[in-house]
Amino acid sequence: MTTSSTKPEYECEICKDEEWIINIETNTAKACRCQEVKRYKRIIENSGITGAFLENNFANYRVRNKETKIMLDTAKDYVDNFKEIRDKKNNSLALLGQVGSGKTHLTIAIANKLMANNIGVKYMQYREDIPRIKQVVTSEIDYNREISKYKNASVLLIDDLYKNATYTNQYGEHLNEADKRVMFEIVNHRYFKGMPIIISSECSVNTILELDEGIGSRLIEMARGHIVEIKGKDNNYRLRG
């Protein structure tokens, strides 16, 4: 709050936080140099990515062997060519397999790069966000408001796809029905709209298809050309120090 004796404080003294510089004489306006920085801040705030994860980048990813080098190169190539592939059918990416191989690090590094280029990314931590969506399923208004964040984001990052969402019986491993309904709605919408999805998951390609072929086949088709499946406990950096 300001009084007549105090001057208002602005982040940008040039445009007084309006993000535009008005020329009254010519009746024109031009974008202030602060506009891009503020837009980036808004994208970050809306992404759902926490401060610690915002430090993830390609430079601080630890390459340990040929497999992790392939994963890093795939992630970098995806970012470098995103403008060209964004409107194509295969505009998504999936890093799959071994726990602790740095899949989350690289997918968030991708998100950070995209956001720095003013491309909005919505982060979904699967085991926390899907239960929250399911909790409001009985309220059409609340449900639509919640799920639309993930259906309509410019880019959706799904971290740990299907984590804690399966059960096993004598017939094998299954995806629970509630998760299946929510995920199909999100993936199907983005599939037909051509909206990119970035995925990390401990599941293999075969497991994703077996858990639900409708969801899985869409995801695999969208990510074709940008899928890395990494195997082996030797690739778990958490065990190697």
C-alpha cells in the first residue's frame, strides 16, 4: 500500500510494470524489455515445477555410459528441433525404464529449455496429480477445471507415468480403472489436437501397451522417433554414488 508521501515500487521503472512503453505523441506502443522476463516468470509459476527441479539442465546431467549418453542426446535433439516437430504427428518424447537413470532430470531439463523460449509446460507428477483429479470426479465443475490444466497445456510433462497405479493378480499386471479413465481423456484429447507430451516412466514400451493399448498406442505413436528405453541396474546412478 502506498501513501501520498511514498513512491510506488516497480519491478521495472521504465514501463511501470505495464510491459509496454506508450508514446503518446505518435499513439504507438512497443514491448518493454522486461516483458519477456515477466512472461517467463509466469510460465514458471504456472508449470508446477518446484525450485529444486528448475536447476535441472543438460550440463549437470551425469553421463555414465553409452545408454545414458543416448538418452541425453535424444533429449537435446528434441529441444533443438522442437519448433520443427511441434506441429507434426510425432511431436512427443518418452524416456522409459530403469529407476535412477536420470529420466526425470532430463525431461525437466527439456521443460526448462522450452520455458526459457516462452513455451508453456505443465508438470504432472503422476502419483500426486492423478489422485487429486480423481478426488473431484463427482463434481463436474471441479473435475473439468482440474483436468483441463493437463488437457490444454501447450506442452504436458508427465513424470513417473503409472507410478503406484497398477495392481497384480493371477492374470498379470493391470492399470486401475479410475486412472485409466482419467489418462485416456487427457491423452486422447492431446492426441487428436496434436499437443506434445513429454513422459518419464519406469514402464517399458511393452508394459505401457499391455496396461492399456488405447492409451499406450497413442503415446507411442506421438513419441515415435524420440523414445529411449534404458535397462539394467548398472544405470541406476543412485546406487553408484
